[in-house]
Amino acid sequence: MSDRDEIAEQRRKNLKLIHFNHDDQSLVESEKPKETFADVGGLEDVKKKIRMNFILPLEQPEVFAAYGKHAGGSLLLFGPPGCGKTFLARAVAGEIDANFLHIELQAILSMYSGQSEHNLHDIFEKARQSKPCVIFIDELDAMGGSRHQMRQHHDRMLVNQLLLELDGLQAENDKVFVIGATNTPWYLDSALRRPGRFNHLVFVPPPEEAERETILGLKLAGKPANGLNLSKIAADTRLFSGADLDQVVKDAVESAMERTFETGIIQPITMDDLKKAVKSRKPTTLEWFSTARNYATFSDVNQDYQIVLDYAKKHSLK
Ligand SMILES: Nc1ncnc2c1ncn2[C@@H]1O[C@H](COP(=O)(O)OP(=O)(O)OP(=O)(O)O)[C@@H](O)[C@H]1O
Ligand SMILES: [Mg+2]
């Protein structure tokens, strides 16, 4: 079983357990994550967009009202795996004084067929009752495939329900914000991409060199280390995602801990540990770029993915 399957399996198990409790939290984590933007390395453009669309409208509603704009709306984060979409969305919750509902569609879909729409409706209902509120719908890839690809009738029903809920928000629900995340926005049902729904796409790219240095610093903070030159490691990790960098640090920690157990004295993480870790890893973003560039080149009627092509060109991706 792959890691991903195992995680999915684990989630299903957890869900069943919770279901027996008849706990209405079963489908949603209702929580206040402790991460803030400061924990997210780089991604300044994305943070700025989020500030403009989500944070300022809540902090200074009068400015938005003056321009006839209501506070509310949706953003769709997309990009290669491991570059911080989920992490960033969680940080939004830590950043603003609002409720945060984290929906994992996989979880909703894996519940009983026919129930998913009701569950989704309940979640939006709950959001309306707890305004201001951010609803984060992660792994949108799990649903909303284009109509003819829809595997099952009940997937279709769920998409329809989501459309209804999103339209409802636009009509009457100030102060409910929706963030979606997906690796494959091009597979999303085009109805989900119309104005007022997820029409605002935000690319979450792999970190640039300086951002990689920041992320490495964040991941190493508070750990025993000696003589690290993180800019050197950042330079050697082109196209590594945040998750790849996290893994590099974990590998390095492992080596230092092994030495610690051997010697009985706490051993600092060294440049050698990091270099060795980098050598044994490859960036996991490359495959995504080759798929994304295909879509961007051949079927991007709205030029949504020009930003991906620009990124690929800048980084001479083949
Ligand atoms: N910019 C970043 N700053 C700090 N840590 C990051 C950053 N990007 C990614 N990470 C680390 O990588 C992990 C995975 O990131 P995350 O789950 O947000 O990726 P994702 O874009 O949602 O990926 P997927 O598309 O696979 O869902 C995070 O938990 C975090 O530790
Ligand atoms: Mg994610």
C-alpha cells in the first residue's frame, strides 16, 4: 500500500468511528490552527493576494464598503504538490480572527453515497452561522471533474450542491470566504470556474532560492546545529518544494540523531548531514510541471496558466 493509500485508508477508518458518535464535527475539523503567515516561507505575492481579498475586508470593512465591494469571495490555490497550499490556507486561519472550517473532500466523498450533498450543505450552513468564517476546501481534485468524466452520479450531485452553496454565498453571505486548493485546476468542472465561484486562480509555485533558505531556516529553528550555510543548500535545491525541503531537514535530523545515540552526546546537525540528504532526494515538482505545461500550451483558452509557462521559462524547465 502506498503512503497516500494508507493515509486515505486511515482517514476512512477515523471517519467511521466519528460517524458512530453522531458528532456533527465528523466531516469537518473545526479548529483554529496555530500557524500564521510567519511560518510560511516566501510566497509573498500569494500572501498579498490573500491579505487583499480576505484579511483587509474583515479588518477594514468601511474601505471596502466605500467602493461598493462586499467582504466575501473565493480564491483557488493551485500548483505542484508540497508547495504550501494546505499549509498557507491553514495559516490564513491563524492570521485572521475568524472561524475556519477545513473540508477534505476525500472524506466527504468516502462517506455514504447520497449523503455527501447533505453533508456539504450542513457545512456551509454552519459557516453561515459562524460568520466571519473561512471555508477551506482542500483536494478539490477529488470532485468536480468535468461532467463526462464523472465516475458516479453522486459525484455529480456533490458538484451541483457546491455550485448552489457558492452561489448562495455570493447572494447573501457577506463575510464567508472560500479557499479551494487543487493540483489540477484544469480538471475542475468549468461551472465551478465561473465568475462568483472559483474564478480567481492563485498560483503557488515552488520556492525561489532565497525562499528556500528561509524555509530551511524555519524548519531547522530550535534544533541543535553547527556551522550551517543554508544559502549553499538553498542553491543546491533548485525546484525543491517546501515539503521536499522539510524532508531534507528530517533526513539530516535523523543522521544527527543516529550519531547522538552512538555517542551518547547530543550531536548538532551539520552541513554534511544536509548535503547528504539533498543528494538522496529529487525535486518532486517536475512531473507536475510537465503535465501543467501541456494544459497551458494546448488547452488554456482563458490564459489561466500563462503564469505556469512564465515560471517554467524563467527556470528553463524542459
Ligand atoms: N512555503 C513554505 N514554508 C514553510 N513550509 C512549507 C512551505 N511549503 C511547504 N511547506 C512544508 O511542506 C509541507 C507540505 O505542504 P502542503 O501540504 O501545504 O503542500 P500542498 O501544496 O498542499 O501539497 P498537495 O498539493 O500535495 O496537497 C507543509 O506541511 C510544510 O511543512
Ligand atoms: Mg494540500
